[in-house]
Amino acid sequence: PGVGTNMILWVQIGAFQSNNITFSYEAPSISSVSSSSTQGFTITISGSNFGVDSNQVTVTINDNPCDQVSIITPHLVVTCVAPSGAGANFPVIISVANQNGQSTFSYLSPTISSVSTL
């Protein structure tokens, strides 16, 4: 497993080196995204090809960055703190070493916990 695009590979045996070939790892892919309240709490993103270094991972929701990106399970699970907001079906993009995966994200609907009269 690895991350990145346009990686150069060659084989060297003693003084002999093969020709270079260029390859790219598969882009990240999102299989599920948990929801968050409108106040923005930690969300979990599951999928594949997320890498092992959280410094190479960014997450945005509707072009707004998530904070505190952490890799929980290498290549498979990432968490971050969603920005505050409201609404549904916003694009969520995970970027890993200049490759992107995309899905949708929805904030939880507000709930009424009590009603009082004036």
C-alpha cells in the first residue's frame, strides 16, 4: 500500500539499472461518512487508500476544511471535526497526496426537545 501519483520505479542490481517506469497508487475512495450535528462534531469517514500519514490527508465539506484530521485505521478510516453548518448532500472530499475521493455529507436534522408557552 502507498499513496501518490507519478511515482518512479526502477530496479538496480549491482551496476545495472532498469529503465524507469511511472505508476500511481489508486486514489482514495469513500464508502461511508457519518453525520454530525449542526455544531460540528467528529465525523468518521470509511473507505480505502487513505494512507498512513495524517499530514498528507485533508478533508473538506462543501469547500470548508475539517479540523483535527486523524487516521484511525491505516488506509481505511479517518476522523475529523466537521465545520459547523446545516443542510444535506454537501460534497465531502478527502485528498491524499494530491489524489481525491468524493462522497456526500449531511448534517443531522435539528430536533425540538421541548416547547413552552408564553
